[in-house]
Amino acid sequence: MTGSAEAAPEVESAPSWSALRAELSRQRAASRELGGPSAIAAVHERGRLTARERINALLDPGSFRELGALATGAIHAPGRAPRTAPADGVVTGWGDVEGRRTFVIADDGTLAAGARGPAGNRKADLVALLARNNGAPLVWLAESSVNRFQHTMGSQFAGVVQSRDGGRLPLRARHRGAASPVVLAILGHAVGRASFAASSSDLTVMTESTSSMALAGPAIVSGALGVDLTAAELGGADVHRRTGLVDIVATDEVRAMLAIRRYLSFVPAHSGSGPMWQPPSDPPQRRCDELVGIVPLNYRRAYDMRRVIETVIDDRDLLEVADRFAMNVSCGLARIGGHPVGIVANNPMHLAGIIEPKAIRKIMRFVQMCERLNMPLVVLQDQPGVMVGPQVEEERVFAYVHRLAETMRGVTVPVITVLVRKCYGFSYLILGSRAFGGDSVVAWPSASISLAGPEAGLSTVLARERRDGTLSLERRNELVQRYVTDARARSAALDGRIDDIIDPADTRAHIARQLAVFHRRAERITTDSKRVAEVP
């Protein structure tokens, strides 16, 4: 080769390491500022917290590790200069709740009402994927319409769902494989995707007066229908107490975070980890003599089943869900002998504990959550059957009963059933009987099992005699007494149709013994497709 080589151009280097590090510090500081001091002050004036304050209230101190802090978006509005969106509308990452790994998506209400840009959505999708792959709980602190309008209006909307299993609707579609808890907290005003997530999350929390949830916000409703409603009127906590879409309503956001922490203390990190037993401070064999003073033997007299539940469980510590929806059934999480359980119980204080469409929806949602998370079920029965009449027929009550039957038939977690008083009709069968998955079925001496209660049954048997005027009081009373005697649970125990009759005072000890046996069974089940490996 001849001639001299042409000198290579000098590449401009960075000013200095100190300059680079200073720039990084500025970028991180900008992300921590969210929408700025005035926007943060406005959020506080409305009784809300910022995304970062919510995360700090939820997680153990100092445990949060942020993902995507440097993501930055732009907010465009007609007639206004573009604004920078630090963190692109959402704070994401992971931390600990009582030492257990928990992944978090927290919408930033200080920017564009919490709506995200493309980078923010990518962050949220990644954290949801990490939660699934690591078998850990996912908590979404929602305050947004998810996507900013400028990124979804027009044909851009065709790209919102990116893949069949990795798109952004619904939340459960991406998280189902891990069988890990998914918690949704509605904080502020959430529309659109939050409505879908509420129906597929394991727990949905709202605040009393500062949150709302709807498919579309007041502005869209007004534009489409010409109806002016406030966000609270459209989808506030009181509305969703009636719809059954909210499980817990907290008085403020700090208490909402505490409720989530309490929920996560009951459920496993994932179904493969098995029930989270902890040494009980309340003796498992404690007798419950006060139960006979709570439950009257007169079937026409009401009582509050929650008093029975609180007497039987550890330390009277019940986390009841949807407590203002379908109050004829009570559902909640508790521990008995240190074993976490899901409890489903009829409550005779309301509609005599009867089974109807709303109660079925409540039971199904709760049972499906317990099944996904490998939580044993305790069923306390006292119900007069399925509600009848034209209103429930129009609501397709038989379709609901069929769905509940299929749900209970598919349950694989342990089911421990205690028959307290009335156990009538098809609802007796599908609420934890042997025919529908009951692993242990015992009764109190007060229990009665039959196709229908004596009065309802006799109305059919004696219909002709009543029409003919030949029915005597003596014959009616004789048949009533015969039906009452034949329906006693003792008769079912004599030929093995139920396992045993127990003294009410022994209810807690009986359930604790059964849970100890089933806990070992749950530990041995490791090949089910819903199990995942332990997270180190």
C-alpha cells in the first residue's frame, strides 16, 4: 500500500463523567417531580395522594425498586404548547408487603388525569409480565383512562391491543397463567380499562368519596347521551356497592392501602406456594359455647351469621368483601387455627339467607378467586332454598344456579361444610354438599335437610285437599311434624349421607382439624398447571 493513511476523524467524547452523572441526577429528579408542585398541591386538595405517596403507603418502607423511571412522554392539547410527561403518566416497579415481593402499577394523577403515553403503557405491560413470570401479586393503583386520547383517536386505536396474549385488555388475560393475586384499587376517576379490570381482578378497592369507575367519563356520556352526571353519580363507590364490582370501600387512600396489605396477608403469593399457615395466637381447639346463644332454634327468627363467623375464626379477624352487596350471603377471608380460608355463609339476617342471582354472582366471584389462589373454602349453610317468583324468573335465576353449580363442581381446593339450620332445595346441594365437592360435611343438631321447608312442601302435597275443603288442622299438623322429623340432619348422618353431627361449641376445633389434614394435601399437589415455582 502506498501513500499515507487518511487521518480518522476525532469522535467527540462526553464532557466528563461528572457531567454525565449530574445529567442523570437531573433526569431522575424530574421524574420524581411528577406533574410539578402546583399539580401535586391540587391532588392533595382533592383528598388524594400522588402515585409515589400511594406506593409508599402500600409497600414496606424503603423496599420500592422503580422500573422505567426515565421514561418521558409528551402531552399534546389543541392550542397549547406540548408538555413533558415525566415517567409518562405511570410509576411502576416492585417492592415488599410484609417481606413478600409485590409488583405495582401506579397511575400518575398529576398529569393528564393519569392517562399514559406509549412508553408508560410499555412500562405497565412489562411489570404485569414480570409479576406473572415471577409468581407474585400485582397491584394496580388506578386513576386514569389508561391511554391519552391523542395516542388512540383515529386509526391509531387499531394498534392498542398489540398481541393476542400480550395486549392491554383485559388485565387477567396476561396474568392468568401465574394464578397470582391481582388487586385493583380505584383512586380518583378511572374510566375505560379499569372497568374491565374490576370484573377480572381478585380484589377491587375504592375510596368513599374520592374515586369513581365507569366505562366512559361524564364528558363522553354528556356528549353521547346529553345527560349530565357527576363522576360520583355515574360510577362512585355507592353505585358499585350496588353493582357488586367493588369488594372493599375505604374511607381514604391510606386506609385503602392498608386494606390491600391486609388482603395480601391472607392470600399466597401464587397458588403453587400453598396456603400461608402461621402459628395461631388463638388456640385451634378453643370451644365456642356462645354459638348456641347466637343461633335460635326457631327457624323463623333471624340472626347475624357474621357473629358466628367471628366466633369461630382466629382473633375475630374477618376481612369481608362486598359487605353491602347481596347481604343475604357473607364472603370473606380469615384464619382458623392459623390456616387461611375463604368463608362463604348464608346470612339469615337478610332475606333469610336465600339464594338469588345477586348472591350467586357474589359467591361465584369469591369462590373463583379462592380456587385460583389455592385457598380452602369453609361453607356455613342456613338458607331456605332458591328464591322463586316472576322477578327472579325474568332475571334468569336458573341460568345463575346452573353457573354456580358448574363453578362448585369444578372446585379443587378443600371444601369444609357446616350445616347450621335450614339447608333446603338445590342450593343445599351446590353449596358444599358431597355431590358438589364437599370434602367434609357435618351438621349441628339444629340442622334440617330437605327438598323444601315443611310449609313449602305441604303447600304442594296438600293442594288438592285444600281446594276440596277436606284438609283438617290435625292432618296438616301431623304431616308438618313428620316432615320436620324426616328432615333432621341426624337421619342423614345415620346412613352416611353426611359425615357427622357436631356440638356447635366444637365447630372451630372441627374445622381446624380438617384444615390441618388438607394443608398437607395441598402441599403435595405440585403438578397442577396453575402451580408455579417458588420465587427466591
